[in-house]
Amino acid sequence: MVEMTALLEAMGEQGIPLLFLVVSAVMGVIALRKHGSEAQKQRYLPPLARGESKLCFAITEPTAGSNSFRLTALARRDGDRYVLNGQKVFISGANEADALLVVARTTPYGEVRDKRQGLSLFLVPTKSAGVTLQALDVQILHPEKQFSVFFDEVVVPREALLGEEGQGFRYLFDILNPERISGAATAVGLGRLALERAVRYARQRRVFDVPIGAHQGLQHPLAKVKAQLEMASLMAYKAAWLFDQGLSAGAEANMAKFAAAEAAIEACDLAMEVHGGSGFTAECDLITLWPYARLLRTAPVSREMILNYIGEHVLGLPRSY
Ligand SMILES: Cc1cc2nc3c(=O)[nH]c(=O)nc-3n(C[C@H](O)[C@H](O)[C@H](O)COP(=O)(O)OP(=O)(O)OC[C@H]3O[C@@H](n4cnc5c(N)ncnc54)[C@H](O)[C@@H]3O)c2cc1C
């Protein structure tokens, strides 16, 4: 069982940003436990739990973007197997992963009555014939790299289908909230790291007799970002707790991801501010945190899509798109 609260305690609380592959593994484990066949569970769960196997998550496509309903990767049914064609982009850690959790259409968008129908999830080994990776030059200092993944007539046995064909949208609901909660924990961890560095420096550095942290021009923003990070952390825990109880966590997961990413960006920017010119030096090694914090506003789901969700599903406002 994946307990999101335990995951947050283990990682986010320590100021350790989560790796993308850890987040993907969490999503994969949740999907497998809930919807996987016995054979899939036996094959994937023990090595994932032991950390001997890695799984990456592949939903984003160059043309569909945030509109996942419009994804075009197509798994065509062919007897007792599927043939997968299409392209994914920005897939983190695809070179290290043993398998991809791929979201594909089993019925093209134009042929479904409801856009939520016809999506399916597959576990595709990265070494399958017809799977090609192309490294992307994403400029973030992070151990995992991103890849475009091409599927060219990839033969996928029926046993690789997760749950029922065409029910992928429902399964995505189960795993996208944990992704948002993990994203929030990542941002809180990163923000805490930046804040800790800022405070340490603000205590030591003196330019006008007193430590610079005594000046309220710096002290108040540091205090404010501390409050923002702790509020985001609490919301992430609330979302994790709701998820662990099997309750609806959509609103809280989205709000936690929003608040945590914004707080992390502010913390990184503030850490730069506190360090003055030194913040730009390689020796200080601080500016490298900023791109990762900024990424968390955009991925795994963008700030705007989160605000759309809150506007529509929490506040009951009309959908604008
Ligand atoms: C480093 C990195 C790692 C990633 N890892 C993975 C991964 O492992 N697996 C994976 O599948 N994907 C991954 N992604 C993809 C990531 O989830 C997407 O980039 C993100 O969800 C945004 O989608 P997009 O890039 O297609 O932007 P688009 O959908 O093209 O959006 C562009 C801009 O328009 C805004 N926008 C779009 N529609 C609306 C709307 N209706 N209302 C308001 N604003 C709107 C967006 O908010 C955004 O600001 C990764 C991306 C990066 C950069």
C-alpha cells in the first residue's frame, strides 16, 4: 500500500525534493494495486518496492499538451495484442526506466461520444521493439533527464493492458492526485532547502554592523515565505490524508500543488536576494535551484490548469475552455 502521508514525511519534511522516477513509481504502484491483474502485480510490484526496477509515466504529447483528451498515441487492437503508435514528450527518466506507464487511445478521439472514453493504460517495457528514445535538452539541474519517446508499431500483449480497455480516464483519476501531492511535497522540500540557505546566510552576513537578517526588508519576506511553505505543507498533508482514507482529494491536491510551487519559487528568489551578488556565483550554487522550483509551477500540471480546476470544481464557476 502506498501511504502518501508516509511518503511526505520521508521526503518532503526533510527538505529533499522527490525524484521524478519516485513520483512515477508511486503512481504506477497505485495504479497496479487498484487495477492491475495478479500477474502484473507479481511482475512489477516487488522489484519496484525493492527499488530494483524503475517505471516512468508517459502521458504528455507534443500536440495534445495539457489537453490529455486530445492525445493521439493509438493502441490498435489486433487479436490478442495491441499495436502502439505515437509520440510522447518530456518523459522523465525514460532511459533509466524498465517500463513506461503509457496513456494511449484505444479508440480515436473522433470516434468516441464522450471525450473521457477510449483512453487506456499500458505497461510497456522500454526495451520493446519499436520504442525509441530521443534526449531533450531540458536545462534543469536534476539527476533525471527528459526524453521524447517514439512508438513505431510496438507490439503490446493484452496482458500489458492495465484494467479494462477504454477505462483509462477513470484510472488516471486515481493517480493524478498522488502526482500533485508528490509535486507539492517536492516544492515544499525545495523551498525549505532554499529558505534554510537564505536564513543561514542572513544570520552570518554583516554589512551595516548587524546581520542582514536583522533588516526587516529581508526578515519579513523570509518570515512570509516560511509561513507560505508551512501552509502548503499542511495542505499537502491534508490531501495525502484524504487520499489515504480513500476520500476525494482533488481540491486539496490541486491547492497544495499550487501553493507549494508558488512558495518554492518565492523561497528560491528570496535566497538569491539575501545572497546579493554571491547568489549568482557557481561557488554559492544557489541559482541552480531556481529552474527546478519554476518547473514545479508548470509540471506535472500547470498553475493555470490547477486554477481552472479550482475555479470550476471547487468554486462552481463556468468552464472557460
Ligand atoms: C522537466 C519536465 C519533466 C516532465 N516530466 C514528465 C513526465 O515524466 N511524464 C509526462 O507525461 N510529462 C512530463 N512533463 C510534461 C509536463 O507535465 C507538461 O509540460 C505540463 O503538463 C504542461 O503541458 P505542455 O508543456 O504541453 O503545455 P501546454 O499545454 O502547451 O500549455 C502551455 C501554456 O498554456 C497554458 N494553458 C493551456 N491550456 C490552458 C487553459 N485551458 N487555460 C489556461 N491556461 C492554459 C498552460 O498553463 C501553459 O502555461 C514534464 C515536463 C518537464 C518540463
